[in-house]
Amino acid sequence: MSYIVKRQLSTLIPPKIASAATLGATPGAKRLASVVDFYKALPRGPAPVSQPTSFFGRYSAKYFEGGNASGAPLVHLIIGAFLIGYTLDYQFHLKHHKAGAEEHH
């Protein structure tokens, strides 16, 4: 009875697949070694924080992200809309009446 128990337990114990003698022998071990080398070459720790380089990236980082989110972009939008609207109004209507000579009502 003890022979049967020993045989059943021997199938549960895995063979040594990562020993120094078998590391260079099988192609699977070479693949495993290349995977290990790949993961050793990866950087460790948290990723460095990248600084935005474009105008919109810096604007977003300044007004939308983190604890410094504010309502300033809404004020900028209102001022920008006013300036664009006044510029269009001036170009299409007001510059014709700047001298006050023409009165078309």
C-alpha cells in the first residue's frame, strides 16, 4: 500500500525545469531566459510625470486638472466670445459708420 501512495505523491511534485543544467538545453528554456531578460530591462518605479508642451495642454493642466480647477475658463470663453462678436460686428457694420457721415436707418 505504501508503494501506491508514494507513486501517487510523486506525480504531484513537479520536476526541476529551471536547473542550471537544463537552462541551455531546451529551446523553451532559452525563450524563458529571453523573457526574463526583457522584464529585467524594463524601468522600475512610477512613470515620470510628463510636462505638457502645447498651449492647450498647459492651459488644461493649469485650469482643469488637480486641485487648481477653477471657473476661469468660463470667464475666458465669455471674453473671447465678446471680442470675436465685436470684431465681426465692426467689420460688417460699424466701420462703415465710423465717420458718422452715413445714416441708413
